[in-house]
Amino acid sequence: MRRRRKTFSILNGLEALAYASILSEGVTGGSLAAFIGGAGDLGTSMTSIGIGSRPEQTLTITGAGQISLADIVKEPGMAIDQMGMNFQNNLLPMAFAAFTTSVGFSVGRKLLRKPLSSVTRNIIHPVLGKGVRM
């Protein structure tokens, strides 16, 4: 039985990175880098309003605009709840962005087939080897 050589496609990697970025923006509220290296600032704060024997207290959530891995480790329940709300609120924009990304990469590959083949043949293969392609 003959096995095919495994290759890495640079364009497929870029397309996957674009999808990951769309999901990250929609679910966590920031870029992939901000998700991985962001500050763990998710929490709550108590605010008292009013003067007298019974001031009104309000509980506010802080740091919910950008969820990071540190937030998930620090406050997993709050972070998952916020990510779920973000997902529901951004579902249609994320779906539209994913659709346009898919169409864009598909059309781009077809329109640029010859130039991409030339780059792969004359630059990528001599420099990075046959296991990498555009």
C-alpha cells in the first residue's frame, strides 16, 4: 500500500487562522493574541448609591469586554457565561464573516492558480522543501 506524502498548505493555514480570528472576535471580544495573552481582569465590583441607613448597592461585572485564558482560569463560570452571551449576540455576524471568508479564499485560489503554482514551484519548494505548498 502506497502512502501519500503529508504536505502543509500555507493558504489552508491562513484560511484556518482567519476562521479562528472570526470566532475569537465574536466569542471572546478580542483577537487571538488578546485571548491568549490578555489580562485576567474579569470580576465583580460592589457600588453603593445613596446616603442614609440603607444605601442601594449594585453589583457590576468588570472586564467582560475581552475574555482571556486568564479570565477562564480565574473565573470559569463568569467567563463561560459571558462567552455564551457573546456567541448568541454575534452568531449572524460570525456566520456572514465565515461565509465571505470561504467565498473569498475559494475565488482567490481559482483566480490566482497560476501565480500560486509558480510561487510554490520556484520559491516554496526550493526553500522549504516538497512538504510545503501554497
